[in-house]
Amino acid sequence: MAELPNFSTLFSLDSKVALVTGGSTGIGYYIAAAFIRAGASKVIITSRKEDGLREAVDKLNAIPGCTERASYVVSNISTMDGVEKLVGDLRGGLPDGKLDILVNNAAASWGGPFEEYDDWKVAKTFDVNVRAVFNLTRRLQPFLMAAATPDDPARIIIVSSVGGIIVPHVGQTGAIAYSASKAAAHHLGRNFAMELVPHNITTNIIAPGWFPTRLANPAIEKAGGEKAAGAGNPMNRLGVPEDIAGAAVYLCSRAGRYVNGEDISVDGGSRLMNWSAAQHINKVRSSAKL
């Protein structure tokens, strides 16, 4: 194909160095594994708990052909001191001072009735989901600039949620603070996209729907479990690791180098569901089974 001479490497992350916050479990771990499978030379994951990080890195380095490509840094980025510590630790792990990919994935969430919601939960949610994204990106900008070129920009991904687009939970299972914080993360990403693009850094947002993860499992269980929750999705299932992996690799490879400031929902279309759509989908499915 003369029109696409380098198509075979279009989705490659060969030689890239990536940092994934909250990368020891769930969506962060899926992204870290995807980056390694796509050829990244170094993937650093972070979280607060060293035991979980060590276990995750062991699994990542056990991927065939990927030994010693994953490492971890213990960090608590909900405070500025924690951000500064992480940045200092990275200086030792990145001797050339270059970071190709930053995935702001770490998140916090609590549910409960609006009238009884504790202020400390609001503060913690915004500290992790908004302030940490702002501060860590700001402090890592020099690392990203050092790796970026006009032809191959450095990449930032903010892992948000469809909860930042719609109102998925109210009442006893309400998650207003989480939803508002994720809406802020979406707009933060759009601002980054314009603020940082002169430095050859692009920013995009991935908004997952329900994936069976530690963060989402309490809500999934309240919905009746994975099967029942999946039945309420237009695609009749919950998300699986490959769904997130594909979006993240696309955005961080040459395939996504001209994408900037976009929100990509990975939710099977659940954010579009309403009574009419549900009636139509169920009717078609029922007919197809006959």
C-alpha cells in the first residue's frame, strides 16, 4: 500500500516511555499491559500501595518478551507533596528526562445520599480526580516536552468516566461529587489540549462506562451483578480489557498523533440510553431470539 508506507507500525509504541497513575489494578493496569504489548520500552505504574504495585509489575514483566519493561513508584498524588515526591522519583528513573506518555488514571469515588454526604469525601474526590491531574501534568510538562517532536507529539490521556457526561446515579447510590469531578476532568483535558499543543503535546480524554474493576464493582453489584448490569447496556455486556486497551494504544501511537482535545467514550453507547432506545433494543433482541 504505497499510500500508507508505514502502516505495519501505525499502532506501535516501540521505544516509548509511559507513566500510568493508578496503574496497579483495573483500567490503569489494562492500559499499562496494552502499552507493553504494543512495544513500549518502559512503563512505570504508580499507586499508594506497594504490595499491589509489586504484584502488578510482576504480572506485566511476565508477559512473553516483556521482562524488565515495567516498574513502579509508590506515590500519593492527592497532595502537592505527593506530586513533588513522584516527580523527584521519576528524575532518577528517567535519566534522559524524557516521558512520551502520561496517563492520568488514578481516581477516587464514594457513593451515598446527597443529604448525608461527608465533606471530606468531596475534598478527597476532587483532590485525586482534578487537582492531582492538574498538578502532576504541570510538573511533568518538562519531561513531556523533552520527548515531544512536531511529527511525534508527547501524549496525555485523562481517564475520566461517562459519569462526567451524564447523570448515572442519584438518591441512595448517588455519586454527585464523583460525577462533577469527572466533568471537570473532561474540561481540564480540553484546556490542556490548547495550552500544551504549542509544545507538541496532545491531550485526550477516555471516558469508560462500566468495567468490572475495584472502583466500579460496588455500583455494579447494586445493579444486580455483572450479568444484570451488562443487560442494561446497548451492547448487552460490560466493558472488557481489550476495549480500553484499543482506545489507549490508538491515542498514543502514530495512529492518534493528529487527535487532540477529544473525548472518547468507551461504554457501548450506554450514555445514549433512554426509555425509547431501551424499548427498541429489547424489542429487536427479542425478535432475533425467536
